[in-house]
Amino acid sequence: MTAEWVSLFSGGKDSSWALYRALEEGLNVTRLLTVHPSDDSYMYHVPATDLAALAAESTGIELVEVHPGDLEATDADDSGAQGDAELEPLEAALSELQSDIDLAGVTAGAIESEFQTDRIQAMCDRLGIDLFAPLWQEDPRELGDAMLSAGFEITIIQVAAHGLDESWLGRTLDADALDELEALNERYGVHILGEGGEFETLVTDGPHMDRPIELEYETEWEGTHGRLRITDAYLG
């Protein structure tokens, strides 16, 4: 029996790219695993994780969902201790999966965050499994271009950075948007792919998906940041 992989998955572009690259490499990905924080988080993508179920249905891969509740990140004094604590429910879920399957490893979508990657690598070491992180230390613009070339359709669902106004909410991350983000990176230091939380995304279609995700939404803007409030979502 071929050992199985679990893709750490939020529905955003980075975790979706890690999943896509794993499938392209022939890894036997049999589970997507989504952590649903009820509030802020140091380790996990927060907005619209409920839509991961639609993405999983479109990819045809079983979804494992972890609901850790409020991770109390807003009140954290020690970011390192907070990151370690937030990892515990994920590690527990993977450990439980190990009793059911021959778990080879996990995929992760971090690009530059040592905070996240170091902790995920340490978790993998404790569990005796591998980490597949195909975005790690790659050039952000080249990654963005590769996603578009592969056929990813990416919607910006949240923004929180100087230079990103309400017009970015609901915008498609295309080549023109990447050009503008490059300029914002030079002017304000905005990460081209939003790695620092400057913006969050949802992949609505891609080569690994059988059907696109259709969205209906309203925008919520609070002066310097905002998000989409999804009113309906379904597979097209």
C-alpha cells in the first residue's frame, strides 16, 4: 500500500499551490486537513476556512476538519509560546490519523515564515513524517506567475496593509494585480503574495479542481482594512 500524504489546507492560494505541486509530483494525497480558528491565529489562515469543504469536494479529496475554538491569539504576550500552543490541536489530529493510515508526510504552503515552517518541521520530526513545502524560499513574483500560468483563479478576500484599499476586496489576483503589488512592495514593503497577512485569498478554480467555486458576497471596510462577507458559495 502506498504511504499517504495529508495536505494542510485553508483554501487559500499558498496551501492550494502546495497541494497542486504535491499532486504533480505524484504524492498520494488522500486527505486535506483544515484548522478552523474561531478568532485570530499566529499559525493558521483564518478567513473563509469554511469554504475549504467546497474546495475539497471539487478536488475529490477527503477533508479532515479541526475546530480548536478560540486560540486566544489576541491576548498572547509570547508569540513563540502561542505558536507552540496553536500547533497542538493540529499535531493531535495528525497523530490520530497515524493510527488509521500509513502517513508519509504533510504539505505546507509557507513561503518565508520561519515562525510557521520551523514549528511544522519540528512537528513532523516528532511524528516521524516528511514535510513537502514547495513554496519555501521561492521568489514571490515567480510563484505568483506560476500559479496563474497553471490556471489558478484567485480571489482576494481580505486586506490589511498600507496601499491596499477597498477596491482590492473581491479582486482577482492576476498579472496586473501582481504588477501593482510589486510596486507596493517597493514603496511600502507589502509582500507580493501577502505572506505577512497583508491580504488573504481563496482559490476558486484550478487544474486540481473539477468545478469552480462561485461566490456571492458583500464587502466590509473598516478604514484601513476589510474583508468579504460571503453570503453564498457553491460549486459551478
